[in-house]
Amino acid sequence: MENKQDYLARLQTAIQHLHKCGAVYRETVPVHEVFRGKTAWRGDVEVFDLTGHPKAKRCYGWTYGEPEEFITILELPPVDSAKSAVKVGVAYQIKESRKKE
């Protein structure tokens, strides 16, 4: 299993690069998202406090797949928690996968 600090550092770098602001790790929140009675996503969401972003104070992030892809969701309405960030992220992934079909 990989080192959690290495994982957090990669995620932090991705957030800083994508959103052009500072990011400081805050906490890990376990999320289990159910859609139509089935598990749509289950895992840990990393929460980062942002510095220097014009609108968002917080960002939620996680990775998936091989090769590793980063999902970073800013805390902007309607996103107000790790759980709502996962909802937005899963909806986006479903939409993107349908485009490829």
C-alpha cells in the first residue's frame, strides 16, 4: 500500500496546479454514495483548505483508475460537503463516460 503522505502530496499538487491557489490538507472524510439502491461510490475524500482562491475556501479531492486520475471539486454551491462533492464528481464521470459511448 502506498504512503498516505505521498498520496496527499500528489493530490495537493494537483489542486494547487488546477485551481491556481494554495492548498493545505485538513482532514479525510469517508463517503458512501448510493444511487438507485446501489453503491455508486465508496471511499475517502481528502479535504483541503484553500488560500488565494477568489471564490472557494475549500476543495475536496480523490483519485480513481489506472493510470491515476484526480478529481478535485471546489466548495462552491451546490457543493458544501465531502458527500455533495462526491455527488457532483460521480455525476460528472457518468456524463463523461456517456460521451465516449
